[in-house]
Amino acid sequence: MLFMCDARTPGIVTTSWVSSQGKKVFFVTNDATLSRQGHLKKLQAMGLKASLEEIYGSAFAAALFLKSKKFQRKAYVIGEGGLMEELRAMGIPALGGPADATAVVDFDADEPFVDVDPDVGAVVVGMDRGLNYYKVQYSLTCMLQNKDCMFLATNTDSRSYFSMTQEWAGAGTMVGALIGASEAEPLVVGKPSSFLLDTICRASGVAKEQMCIVGDRLDTDVLWGNRSGCGTLLVLSGATSEAMLKSPENKVHPTYYLDNIGGLLTIRDKLSSCVVS
């Protein structure tokens, strides 16, 4: 939600105020197109003070998860540069990604064939604006041929927000393509999975019941906090409207909701500790 803002919006002022009150603030995003370094530069360009240690992205989560499993093989990536950067920063050889954006399968050959690296032990899928048939087939072949090949998803968000005027197909589109081909379900490491929140708790020493998750999505931000026993604050300035929140079909409800993050100041006395995501 903050990543849709700029320096003129109340989000910057409010987040700075929360930090000034001695509260710990973390920026958590399912956007795997950028590494943590990339997100840090983006936040700083918006005029927001942040450190690398305060930023947790789903690309970082994928790399951290593999490292936690003592992963010693290669990863094939359906994703973009940020996901490749995070994997390589953890010492994991990463194939695919932007390098395969123009790759094609030769269907004019007598026997079309995609040759895969036998050392690929994980297929990692995130947002990929260069998705093509070759990447899906390479991933599928790794999962079918390579022993114990894992299927990881940074997130399964149905929509992304690359502009304020349109909604865009999200990482769930790429994940869904491979689910359909492989008939397998991925291990999801981004929101609303508990993996990132558990990581933040261990690193910060903040208990989940002390946290308030702030975001604009019911199916990731609010669900993430509700499942984990955190307070949740939905802002209506992004993906969720008040009509969507109050719809009889909606089963996910936040502790609080406000028009925008600037309204956080109106309930500040009710929040003893705060993690902003």
C-alpha cells in the first residue's frame, strides 16, 4: 500500500510519526520484481526514511526459505531481476528469469524438446512480465524430471498495481499457469503465509500480539494478520473499497479500517505497538 504512495501523501508523514514514537516499523511487500535494495531505493525516493533491515519482500522470503532448508542445488526462476538478485545474494545459483524472456520452443523440429539442467532443485515463481511458454515448459520439465524438485511461489496475488488507472494481472497468474501444467500446489512464502512474519518476529524480538498489520488488501494483509493473532488495520486507499469490505461475500474482516493511512493518527491511542506493512 505504501508503495503506491509518493512523498505528498499522508502515508509518509504518518509512518515517520510512528517511528518517532519509538515504534518498530517494517515494510513488507509481496512485490518480488525488486530486491530489498530496490525497494529501499524506492522508499527513499518517496522521501521516507528506512533501512534495509526494515524491509521484507517475498523475493527475499523465497531466498531465505531455501537457505533455511540448506538448499545446495540450482533454482529456475519464473520472475524478474529482484528475485534473481535475492537468490544469488543467498548463494543460490539462479537460472531463467529475464535471461529467458525471449527464449522459444522450436515446434518446427521433428521432436520438440526443452533440455533442462538436472541440478535444478527448485522452481521459484513470482511476478514475471516476460512470462512465455518456454519458461512454463522448462519449469514443468524440471518438476517432472528432477528428483525432489520443489515448487515455490513468492505469492499468489491475483492483481498487481503498476498504475493508478488500471489493475494488472498479478503473480498468481504465473503461479496458476504452473499449477495447471503440473497439477501440483506450491509452497507460498509471501503474505499471507506465516513464514515472513515468523522471520520478522525472530529478527526484531516483537511478539505477534504486539503487532498491527496495516495494508490495503483483505486477502493478503488482513488475512495475514488475522491468521497470526495480530491487530489489523485496512486502509481503503488501494485495492479494497468500503463496498468490498462490507459485502456479504467477504469473510475477512480487519480490527480497524480507515480511508487512508493518515487516519492512523486518529486511533493512535489504541495501538500500544505497531508494525506497518
